[in-house]
Amino acid sequence: MIPLNGSAIMGKLTVASISTCLLLTLSACMPESSTKESTAKPAEQTQTLRIAAAANLSDVLPSIIDDYESDKSIAKQNIEVTYASSGKLYAQIKAGAPYDVFLSANQAFPSKLAAERPANAPAQNNLSHKPFTYTQGQLALYSVTKSLEAFNSTRLNDVLTSSPNSKIAIANPELAPYGASAKAYLESQNAYPILNKQKRLIQAENIGQAFQYVHTGSVDYGLVAQSQLIAIKAKPEQFITLTPVSYPAILQDGIVISDSSLATDFTHYLRSNAGQQHFLQAGYLPVQ
């Protein structure tokens, strides 16, 4: 064995130290992602779709959304729905509420939004800011305290005069399209002025509240949405479906109010055969 002198040992230690430092320096300079490139996966982003929906849709829209979300071809998403009277939702949108889609219970409010849209506002395509009809509602006379089995939709006065102290609920005609059609129907039957004068007409904020007034027995009768009665499986003697020609058609329009591609995609599904089948089963009239 040949002993190394001090200079040689120091020389070897210096070379080793320099090599180690160089490796540590290079490792520190390398981007962290480069060492994990083979295993790292991009985070899946969740899109949020915000829908402002008329109160009468609370019974049918959840099932439509469930089927829409179950479609494997649709990106991961989160759908938030706010239910209220169409007039109230319109006011919220005008005040800047961040909705992507507005599903009204009439045609007037979406039409107003389209007309009020600034000329320089961006539009993703021709559909994005044009109103579209997605369903047609039906009115029905409903009661849980009085049997309607002996009456039909052309004899409303007979129903009301059979209970002279009875009260009837309708949605607010100024805010709710179902209420406007209910008022027009009562006027055609020459019943509206009488009910008003006798203080027998109870106005609810929206069609959902009108239904609750009747369903809980707080009032004797109510002009409600046919879809609400289908949802609770009401008994035949509890309601009369009014003939559609006896009141103004309740054509329900929607409008996309953002540039979200998810909003446009959802409205396409709403009007597809699959979406329309939900409406038909829920007590609405089909639309082309």
C-alpha cells in the first residue's frame, strides 16, 4: 500500500466536493414539474351553469337536469337553479344577477331581455340571445276541500256559486304568467270583478305559492298549473283541466343570457325529443 500524502488527499476531497455541489446545484435549478411529468395529471375543472327558472318548473326541471347530467359525453358540471316568479327573476337579471339561462313562464320577459340587450354585447352564436319556446303550460282548477267531480271546465260559475263564501287563489297576474292567464280566464267567465269585489280572490306571489294555498286547504279553490297536479298524483275529483282555448296560451320561452357554451348546450337538450318527453309526461303541451 502506497500512502497518500496530504496534498493528494486534499486534492481528491476538493474534486469530490465540487462534483457533489455541481449535482446539487443542477438538481435545484431543474423545474419541479420536469421530475413529475410522467405522473402528474391536469386537474379536472368543473363548470357551473346558473339557471333562473319559473316557479312552475320546480316539478319537471330536476328530472331533466338529472338526465342531462347523466349523459357521458357532457363535461363535468355543477348546475344551480333558482325558482321564482318570472317577473321577479327578470328584475334580478336586470339588476345584474349572474344567471346563464332564463326559463320564463311566458314569452314577454325573454323578449324584453333580447330587446334590451346592448348592441355591442358579445354573442356566441345566433341562438345565444334569441328567445326560444321550450314548452306550453296548462291551467287547472284545483281543490282539496270541495269535490269537482260533478263539474266541467265550462261551468266555473256553477262551481263558485255552489260555495258562495269560498275563496280562490291565483298567482299575481303582474308577475306570474300563469296568474295573467288565470285572470283572463276568470274575466271570460265574468267572475273576476265579482270575486274581487267580494274579496274572495287571493293573489299569491307565484304559481308555487298559489298551489300551496290550495293544497294546504287555506283556500277552497285555486287556478294552478296542471303539471303541479300531475306531480302530486292528484285524484280526478280534485281538479278540472281547463280547455286550452279558454285562456291565453301559456307559451313558455327561455333565453341564454351569457356566453357560456354549457348554457347553449343545455337549451339544445331542453328542446330535444328527450327533453320534450319530460314535459309531456309532466302535464305540459308539446312544442315543435
